[in-house]
Amino acid sequence: MTIFSSLFVLLFISRILENSLLSAEVKEGEILPPTIQKLMKGYNKYLRPFFDNGPVTVGMSLDIASIDTISEINMDYTATIFLRQRWTDERLVFEGNKSLSLDGRLVELLWVPDTFIVDSKKSFLHDITVENRLIRIFPNGTVLYALRITTTVACNMDLTKYPMDKQTCTLQLESWGYNVNDVMFYWARGNESVSGLDTLQLAQYTVEDHYTSASEAVYETGNYPKLAFHFELKRSILYFILETYVPSSLLVVLSWVSFWISQSSVPARICIGVTTVLTMTTLMMGARTSLPNANCFIKAIDVYLGICFSFIFGALIEYAVAHFCTLHHPDCNGALMYGHHMHDCEEEMNGMVTTIASNSSRLKRRKDATDASTGAGGDPGLTPSGPSAGEATPPEVPSEPLNCCSKNISLLRKIVTSTNCCHVKNPHYIDNYSRLSFPLSFVMVNVLYWTYYLYF
């Protein structure tokens, strides 16, 4: 008897709470129309329609009011959408041929699907001046429930070809507690269920394509209905061409001005080289402020800025090399002076050999003359080759040092010739070659760069 009394008390309290909730939603002095009172009589919002007769089907449609921001740093987008859900509740059938448009606050009295946005980071329902909700009941029991929501949804982006990239983002809708045995989702009009993208204006993107899909989300607790809306965004590159590509290219061209400045103007050429390097570094840092700080992507814009920085730094190194060569050959006739110097060295070496040979010939003639005079008036008992007691024997010069000297000279000539192959005869030729090679190389690299990132 006690159990039945407790149940009666609980039912009585629940009825009182429901009536009090209904009364709180209605202004003082007003009552619900008889049709609504008849529909709400015995209605339990905690039980879904067709509770014992299979799943309830819910049709979805979207109207994209705006896409406010698309962030590469957070990899998400913020959009304002009108979400419309339509289902049939057999308990709300009434007589007549006109639909009933109810106040959005009466939704608390009805059963509604527990739809949520899967990848949403934060969302809110607009409530100015009242909560932006719509409830409309048709005579056959069909319920139309519309919401105005602003949501921030995660979007995984591949920034490898940034800023010539295309991103595909999704908006996924699922049921939180009802599985496929209780609720089924479907798009009301297929791909045409989503509207508003044709008139949408974005700052850096254009919507190229969009489509819808329906599937099931598999979790540990079961399979749940899932609807997905996919839209493809193509980034507008004109902004980046004016903001990054043109300035970096002009800096490269500016670095080539030093090739037409005299090598003796050290401050001017150093100033141009250092200024362009520092400006390019600042431009590279500014281009990365709108991108994730820590990522594993080597982006297309990073590749181009790296190419420009390499050419600018190469122009600075070119002057360092040219100036180093100029220090060893200070005037424009360095090659001629170098040849005269090598010719003088060669003549000096040949003179040393000639002097040695002349001394040797003179000593030989002196010896022959001495022998001849001795044989004519001397003692016949003395040997012609025998020296006198007070005369010193002259030194004999062998022919071996002559051969050794010739070999050393030949070896020295080979060394000088090999060194001369690596020597810049005229440092001004370096600037002349750079005036042609740097622009041609930069044009070729640009052709390869744009061909790869635009067509592959």
C-alpha cells in the first residue's frame, strides 16, 4: 500500500511541475488556445515519437548565412547557420488545414532531436531580442524546428601549397544519444539542402564546390546517424602576390644593382647588399605571422622566400669574391701585369742558367790556355797535367747542376701554369658574368616554381 501511495505522489508532483512549467512560459492573464491544450494533454516530451514502432526520421537542411573567419593558425572556421529539422510526431496530429506557428519558448514542451555539431569548438544560440528558435506544427503531425547558430568548427588544413592551396572543410551533424535504431537522419533535398553559398562573399577564398553525404558514426556505444556537408575553398592568390611575391622579387632585382656599381665603391655595394638581406629577413618573418608557429609544413611561400633570400645573399657573396680578387689585382690590367711578372721571373731564371754556363765556359777556356802555355815553354819532364807548386788548381764545374736546374725550371713552370688556371685574370669579368647569370637563373627558377605549384 505504501508503494502505491509513493507512486501516486510522484505522478501528482510531476503533473504539478509540468503545469507550472507551462504556466511559466505563458504570460500572465493568457491561456493556451484550445488546440494547443488538446495537443499537450497527455504529451510526454521525454519519449520520442514512434517509441515502439521503429525509428523516427529527421530531415535536415542548412542555410549558410555567413562564414566570418577562416583561421590557419587555429585551423578552424566560424560560420553562422540556420539549421532546420523536420520530423513527424503522431501525437501532434490535429484537425484543420493550417499550420500552427508557436513561440520558440514553447519548444521546452516538445520532444526535439538531440542533434549536435561534431567538430564544434564553441557554439551559441542567438538570443537577441529573443532566442532565435522557430516551432511550426502541421496538421499531419509534422514538426519544423529551426535554429540560428554561430559555431566555430575545426577544419584540418594541408598548407603545403599555401597560398596556392585548396581546403576542404566539413560540417558534421550527429545524434548525441539516439542510435540508428531510434533516429535516422537524412538530407531533405539532397545536395540542394544547403543554400546560401552562391551569394557568399569571403575575404581570401572562393567556394568552388560543395556536396552532402549521409553515413553512420561508429562508436563504442553503438552506431549513430551522421550527416556531413563538405565545401571546398580556394584561396585567392592576388593578395599574396601584391603583399609578398612582388616585394620579394623587387628586392632580388635591387640586389643586382650592385653589379653595375664600381668595385672600388665599397660602402655603396656593401650598403645595398646588407640592406636587401635585412629587408628580406623582415619580409620572411612578416609572412609567417598569419601561419601556425609550430608546424611540419614546408609551404610554397616559404620555398619562394627562401629562393629570393638565396639570390640576395648570393649577390652579396659575389661582391665579396670580386673584391677579394681585386685586392690582388688592383687595376684593370692585372692580367697583363701578371704576365709581365711571370715573364720577368722566367727571364731571371734563364739569366741564372746563362751566367752559370758562361762561367763554366770561361773557366774551361782558361784551363785550356794554361795547358797550352805549359806545354810550349815548360819542363818536359813535368807532366802536362801536373800543376806547379805555387799555382792553385781551378775548380771544375760538372754538367750535372745544369741538368738539375733545367728540371727545376720545368717543374716550376708547370706549377705556375696550373695555378694560373684557377686564377681570375680580370676581376671585372665576375660582375659582367653576374649581370647575365643571376637574372637568367632567377627567371628559370620562377618558371619551375610556378609550374609545379599551379599545375601539380
